[in-house]
Amino acid sequence: MPLPSVLKRPLVSAWNRAHDTARTIRDYAITIRNGWIGPCSVCGKVRAMVYHPHYISPTLIQLWELTPREAAALKRKESCECSSCGAKLRARRIADVLMDLYPAGARSLRQWAASDRARGLRIAEINVIDGIHDTLKGLPGFQASDFTPGVERGATVNGIRCEDFDHLTYDDDSFDLVLTSETLEHVADLRTSLAECMRVLVPGGFHVFTAPVTPHVARTFPRARIGPDGKVEQLATAISHPGGSWGYPVFTELGVDFPEILREAGFETEIRFGPLTEDDLAQVYVCRKPTASSVDEPLKAEAMA
């Protein structure tokens, strides 16, 4: 006999709360067992870096054909989340790279953001990066944007500027630094987006980012494209992040050859936290727009000049 609605709602609510509490206890137990507690490179606080395996759905693992080790590595990349500021592993690694490229004697990105070095940079964040966005948004040269379908590029809606990475509205040589995280796989035309990034960076400027690359994909290939009628055409199995069958559609599956594509686009490219392995998928890509004097120089040398 079905429960009356007057009883069903509170019982379902209580069940959901109990389920969420049990999952949180489990996630913290895994975190503590693995010793994932320490200083966060974004906020600087000593906190648990909480592992949330449910962030990656079984459907995505199946469609993406991830090995068990790759799936575990992806779960760490997309969680191990600072319990204070919410910065995921991939965001904390971006923070580490920024403090290395533009040294200011800081131990956290929050300290770094208060430095004259950081305040003098012109920074574009293309799509919000949890933890990093809130830390950098007060900088005078910081501009954040997101893509909103149906909104004119360059327009601001509810305080958010709309930008399409394929057709940025920023002027040439506008930024010293472009930040993205898990974005390039979702743009309709990868090479056009890389060219746009190159265009808006000043000579010697950096694009620092993470992207989903897995060892079992040798060559980058298109999963989808925009057809002449403006509709999405599938060229391979449809995958969306983070749900596999729901979320943001993947247009380009990035392979192990991805660094070659970055160099072909004209960037001087370095991979931090490498090499890519089944057990670590959280690499940070550091791409510099060349200058006339930068040929064969280490990437860090230009940033420290």
C-alpha cells in the first residue's frame, strides 16, 4: 500500500539526509586512511583534501573505457577537494604552477594574490575554476568569463561575461595569463581556440591549464562537430562530462599526442606533474606565446624576467 504523501515526503527527505551523511563519513574515512591532509596551496589552510569518488559516474567510466587505475586517478583529480576553499587537486596544482612561474615569496595562492607581482598581471579565466576563481577575483587585472548559449559574445549577464573560446572578443595582446581547467575538450574547434588563446596573450604570456588526457588514447580525435546547419554531429561515441550521458558534450578526445598539437599551434609547451600515467591524470600544461628572444629558453626564465 503506497504511503500517504504527508508521510512520504519527510521519510524520503530523512533517507536522503542519512544517505548523504553516510557517504560523507565514507569519503572522510578514505581521505584520512590515505593521509590526504595538509596545507592547501590555494587557501593556505591545513585541511582534509576530501576524496569524493561519486563525482565520477560509472557511466562516464564505461563510455570512456577507463581502466580501474585510470578511473581511480580521475576520481582523485576531480576531487581530493580542500574542505575549506573547495579547490580540487587539479586547481591546487594550477596554483602551485602559478606561484612558481611568477614567484612572490607566497606559500599559498591567497598570499600570492595579495602581492604586487600578482596585482600587476592581466589574467583571463575562461570558465570558473573552483577555489582559484574566488581567490583571484579581487585582482585589478582579473577578468572571468563563461560560455552561455544564446547570449551575445562579450555581453554580461548576471555579472558574468559571456565568451566563446572559439571566438574571443578580447583585443590582441590583452593578457599576460590565461587560465582554463577541463575546458578545451568542450570547445567546438580545438585548433581555433588555441589560435584565439595565442592571439589574446602578450608575447611571453602563458596559458596554464588542465585537460582530460588518458594514456589509453594514443591520438587525439574528434567526437563531434558543428554541422552546416549549426547542429552537433556525432563522429564517435557521445560522451559528456561529468556524467557520461549528461553534462557538457566532448567535441575532442585528447590523446597522448596532445602536447604535439600544442606545439604545432605555436606554443612553447611544458608539462608539469608529469609524466602522464594510469595513476596520475592531473598534469598541468604550461604554454607560452613565444617572444623574439625566447627560442630555446626555459619557460620559467621568461616568467621570472
